Amino acid sequence: MTDIEPVYNELKDGGLVILAVNVGQDRQTAHDFVTGLGITYPTLLDKESKVAAAYGVIGLPTTFFVNANGVVDGKVLGEAKEGVFVKMVKKAMS
């Protein structure tokens, strides 16, 4: 999650939107986790894991890249480095 932060900061003014979804935790635990990581992009709460189930998430973190048409354009399962996120984000934004 922290390796996507610089990508967000670089491209948010160009239209990049990042929404993190915290799965299966209560609000305070999720808040403490995000605060501890220093994440500045919006974080949503999926306390009952319904969104994760709907998207077929089988491991965390899972990152989905959704293009301007609302179509999932790519997915990364597990941690990834900033360069991977840059490549996937630029593809989804093109």
C-alpha cells in the first residue's frame, strides 16, 4: 500500500483516483493501520468482507485497476513495487 502512495501523489491531479478498501476490520483498527502507514488516499471500510467477496479477492492486498470506462483493466495480487503500479496505472489511464 505504501508503494502506491508516490504514484497517487504524482498523478492525482491528472485524474488518478485511488480507493483503498480495508477488509474485515472495524473502523478503529482500519484507521490505526492506515494512519500508521501514512496513506493519504481515501480508505473505505468493508467490515463484513462483502466487497472483497464480490470481486473474488482471495488474498490481501489485491489491487484492481479500473479504467475511465469503469472496466477492470488489471489486477495485482500481493505487494508490488512502485514501478509496477506506475505501469498499471498509466495503462488504465490511457
